[in-house]
Amino acid sequence: MTSRTLMIQGTTSDAGKSTLVTGLCRALQNRGVRVAPFKPQNMALNSAVTSNGGEIGRAQAVQARACGLKPHTDMNPVLLKPNTDTGAQVIIHGKALHDMDAAAFHNYKTIAMNAVLESYERLKKQYDVIIVEGAGSPAEINLRDRDIANMGFAESVNCPVLIIADIDRGGVFAHLVGTLDLLSPSEQNRVKGFIINRFRGDISLLTSGLDWLEQRTNKPVLGVLPFLHGLHIEAEDAINSHSVNSENASFKVIAPILPRISNHTDFDPLRLHPHVDFEFIAHNSAIPPADLVILPGSKSVRADLQYLKNNKWTEYLHKHLRYGGKLMGICGGFQMLGKQIHDPNAIEGAAGSCEAFGLMDFNTTLKKQKQLQNKTGSLWLNNSLVSGYEIHAGISTGPALEHPAILTENATQNSDGAVSADQQIMGTYFHGLFNEQSACNSILNWAGLEQPESPDFFAMQETEINRLAKCIEANMDVDHLLTQLEQGLYS
């Protein structure tokens, strides 16, 4: 069959674009369709390492899994990782090329579009269907010039668009009608229908609104997706700060929400763990006593370290350790555990050095070249299997690294991280550390939880993707959608 493309755009951020694309990908994959996900431009600090050694948004890695594929940089050719309120690291085809402010990137979009179209053309040659995810909303007037993320892309490749809106937020009809009204005539014609997401209650009470919407816009409502309680699909960027089991679990694990926190999905296995009360600690919130404290990854390590110092985390960590609590650092959080962090090349801000927490004997120097690789290894505790990925710009050296936390299966580097002499503190560059059952059990047991009985996180991910696909199957006519694409009726 000729390759066909369908783009999912949303009325707002977090309207459900990522989840709809994930579910559609699995529904089509279940039919034997060779389907691939695609997001032209993503802005997120949650990223994944691809099979070809690049970096893309985690949402596209999840969507690749839904397709039965390994993540590839062509699935997200432009990734923006914010490092200030007005600037971001620009990653093209998986490699960090520039740091730009918003105005500079606006001018750079024409170059970025070339990368987007190159990736799209490569995917078209390999797959039957491409399901494309937009970014934010297509109706952001100030971003429409040289747009590569929404209608600018759809117009360039001449693909149909479905618009999804979240009814749980309220104002769903205004969102859909307003979005459509703000599009150009050619873009309006490109919209083939609407999806309403996260509906609760009696569908019959919504019917009059759906009829009005279709008459008002002359566009069909192609599906009303119910609110799926407890659905867990890895977040693109938004932090879900609530533990699933806070009322039933007594073992407390906390992590600060850093201003530039990265890859907070590392903590999903803990949030979902039946025996763990996990809590993200927000700015100016009281820091509660905990059994295990974890310092997460950071896109701006020195700035986030200063944030922690300003918010009394130094005093808290010393007290926590005095009372026998366990402490971990992951990636940037690991770098914070050492003595000093050097940034001579101004990788993450003004050039210079700063004192870290000084809890382990090593220093870190930030380098221009990122370390990007998928890794496996075994924990120092009991040789439990660890699998994960490494994304960082720093190189750490010092005596503490002579006692690694993980022995890796990498030919050029056979160890990772460090463990303190009293085994009260550990640090690692491994993201995804808790995904393997055995590793999660071992670390929680080290931290003081007896018989952790961690769930199979990979199986949970598959269950949730299949649950999402079944929901979409039950509430959308996927066969009709596929027929329309195959016959070119949506072109």
C-alpha cells in the first residue's frame, strides 16, 4: 500500500495528542499495518536514547514501542530542551547542535524544517502509515510564521489532520470552534474531524453538544474517548506528582522538582509501586522525613544545585544522613553529590565552577560532547540486572568512582557511578534504573524496604498501551479511518 500520513493536533498542550497517537499506533500494529510515529518538533526535558545513538522525546520512544519498533531519531528530528525560560538546546537528528533563545530559533526554523522533511521522507519509504503528533496548539498566532510543528508541517506534506480536545478541562466546544476559526481556509479544509478526550459520565447528555458542533463546523466528531482512570503512559514533559499508593504504603521516597528537572519518568516505577509512597517535592514545600531521597537529573545542573541550596536542601540532606536515611543521585543529581562541578566552556550557563554538596570524593567537568548510549549492567549490591540509558554532558573523576554502583557491559567503560564507603549514598548516570524488577527490588531493599516485591514495569507498560488501544478501538472507528487513509480520501 502507498504510504499514508495522518496528523493529530490538539487544542492545547496535554489535550491527549501523545496518548491518542500511542493508542492508534498499537491499534494499527495489531492489524499488521507497518506504522511509525513522527513528531516534527518536540519541546521536552524527558528524552530517550535511540537505536542509532541519538536523542528524541520520550513520548516518541513510547509510541515506537506501541508500533513494535525501536526508537529512531527520524521519529523526532527536532528536539528542544529548555535550559532557561527563554532559551533551549536545539537537537537535530538526535545530536545537540546549538543553544538558542526563542528569537534565534524562530529564524532557524527554515533550516530545521529541512531536517524534519528529510526524516519524514525516510519514514515514508519504510512504513505504510505515519501517525504524526503536533505540538501545543495550531492556533498560537505568534508561532504560526515558519511553523514546523503543526499546520506548517501538515501543509508542507499535504496530510489530513484530526484535532483532539480535553473535555475534562472544561470549555471543549470553545476550544474546538475557536481553534478551527483561527486557522486559514486551507488549514480548515485539512481538518477532517474532531476527537473529544477524557469524557466522564452519560454520553447521551453530550449528544446535543456534539450535534451542535458538527452543524457549526461542518466537521464530524470521530470519537469520544472516556476518562481512563489510573492510565499510565510515560509523560512527555508534565510531572505527575501524585503517588498511586500514598495512603497504603509506609515506605517514603522523595525527590525534589528541580526547575530544569530531566527524565523524571525515571521515578514512574516508584510512583506505581504498591509498597512505596513516592512524592515529588515542589518549590517552597515542606520537606518531609523519608527513607530514601533521590536527586533527579537536570538540564542545568549548577543552577538547579543552587536552587536546592537556596531551598534548605543542604541542611535537610545532612540531617537525613545523620538519622540513617539513604541518598541517591541520578545523572545531574549524581554530579551534585560530588565536591565540585566545573563548566569551563559555558555549556549550561556562564563559565565557572561551583561547590557541590561534597558528600562523595569526585569532581565533574561539563563537556560539549554528550554521552548518549543505551546500557546494561549489574548492581554492586547483588549483581542484579540493570538496564537503562545515559544522557549527560559531564565527565566525573575522583577516588569515589573506584567503588562503582554498577558494573557495565560496555567495552570502553566497565563501571558507572559510585557508592560511599558506608554504603549510605549511591550515585549513577543510569536513567531507567528502576525499570528492571530485580534492580528495583535491590535498591529498595538497600534503602530499608523489606520484601519490596516490585511489579514488572515493562509488562505494566505493555498492559497500559494495550488498554489504551482497546479504548480507542471501542470509541473510534479505526477500520474506517484506515480505509480512508488507504484510499486517499483524507488527502
